[in-house]
Amino acid sequence: MRPWRLPLAVLLVTGCVRPSPPPSLPDCTLSTPLPPGVPGSPGHLVVTDLHPDGTSELALVMRGLVDDAKVARAAVLEGRPVPPRWSVQRTMRCAWPTAAADRDEKFDALAQAYLEQVRTLESNPADPRLAYTHVLEGCLACHQTMCPGPIDLIEGLRL
Ligand code: HEC
């Protein structure tokens, strides 16, 4: 190789070898603005079999939580590790609810308390049954405060 070519070769090689950083998940807190027009936002409700009249983004996140809870419940009962879902579930803090005013500080505090319990359940706790029960209590704490409709469904997810 001619000497003048070396810098280019080094550049190319280091460019290929250096791993690019993983894409960072978007921040998701109470102060994250909700983008208008996304599926499940006001005026853009999502029609599903369960919701022929359309449903909100948050309600869809909640349906995901129900599925996740069923998977977690089976894992706990069978003594397997619970698959990690915190990074998906935390989007509850920045999803459009049916009523935009529901996304307030009270809701966010309850969401954070719930998500802490999810974290604990996913981090190989000493007592997975207790950790799972605490997750369900996190669901109930919020639903008893602001949306009592699904309480029976949540009770049905107990061990
Ligand atoms: C921080 C509050 C909060 C937590 C924690 C929470 N929910 Fe919800 N949930 C809501 C709100 C608010 C709604 C109404 C959403 C809307 O109207 O857009 C809802 C809606 C629902 C619905 C109805 C969805 C539909 O199809 O309309 C179900 C089912 C549900 N939640 C289950 C759960 C379960 C199971 C958990 C725990 C694994 C949980 N929720 C945790 C606040 C919460």
C-alpha cells in the first residue's frame, strides 16, 4: 500500500470497527409532549374488535399490560424469570388517554409507583409471587383512584 493511502484505510477500518451506540429510547415522562395526530390521539381513535367505536393510545397500552401480566403470572407460577416489559410499559406515562386531562401529576405518580414494582418483578426478586402481587396492587392503586371499570379484570389476574 502506498503511504498516502494509509490515513484513508485507517479511517475506513475504524469507521467499520467502532460500534455505533444503540439508539436511545425516547424520554418518557410527564413533561414529554404528546404528538398530535398519532393513532389513539383525540380525533384519531383506533378501531379494534374490542373497541368498534375507537379507543385511545393509553387504552391500547393498557391492553398490552393485561397481556404482559398474564405472561408474568404464568412465569411466576412456573418458577421462570419474568420477561422484561418495563421499557415498553413505561410508555403509559406518555400516551394519549381518552380524556387528555387525565394525564396529570396524580396519574404520573401512580404510574411511576406501578413501574417501580414492574422493575422489581423483572429483576429476579427473592419472592416473585410477592413482587407480582405488588404489581397488581400498582394497577389497582391507579384504577381505584381514576378508572374503576377494569378492577374486576385486574382482580382476576391474581395468583
Ligand atoms: C397510573 C395509572 C394506571 C395504572 C398503573 C394502570 N392503569 Fe389501566 N388504565 C388507566 C387509565 C387512566 C385507563 C383509561 C384509559 C383511557 O381511557 O384512555 C386505563 C384503562 C385500562 C383498561 C381498559 C382498556 C380498554 O380496553 O379500554 C384495562 C383493561 C386496564 N387499564 C388494565 C390495567 C392493568 C392490568 C394494569 C396493571 C398491570 C393497569 N391497568 C395499570 C390507568 C392505569
